[in-house]
Amino acid sequence: MPDAVNALGVPATETAPIAILDTGIDPTTTELAGRVVPGWDALGNTEDGDDVDGHGTQVAGIAAGALGKVQGVSIGSPVMPVR
């Protein structure tokens, strides 16, 4: 967990999903592997949450990424794409 979060005394969580309201999430991204839960495409009114631009995947990595030196604020949390 990043030192800034530890300094605040915020406990790590790996159970609460984080909804990412953006361009979607690429479920094949290594740093989010196996943690992308079904989402929603509000524009297309479908369950397709795949990223159409790449930005949402980057935001999800900041929120919950877990890969070597690339670690998000809530390491290991599931992420849900909403676009």
C-alpha cells in the first residue's frame, strides 16, 4: 500500500468493488487481472464495459492496480467499469 495511505491509517481493502465511471476497463490488463467485475455501458444501454479509449483502464490502475511497482490506492480491490 502506498505510504501516503498508510500514513493516514486507512486500512487496505480487497473486497469492496470500485466503480470506475470513464471509458470502460480492459479486463485483460495485467495489473487488474481477474478483478474486473461486470459493468454497464450507460450510453449503449448494455453490459459491455470494455474500454473504448484506454483512459478508464488507466484510472482503474490508479485506483486498484497491483503489479510490482505499479500499485493503486486500494490494491487488489475489484473494479467495475461504467461508461
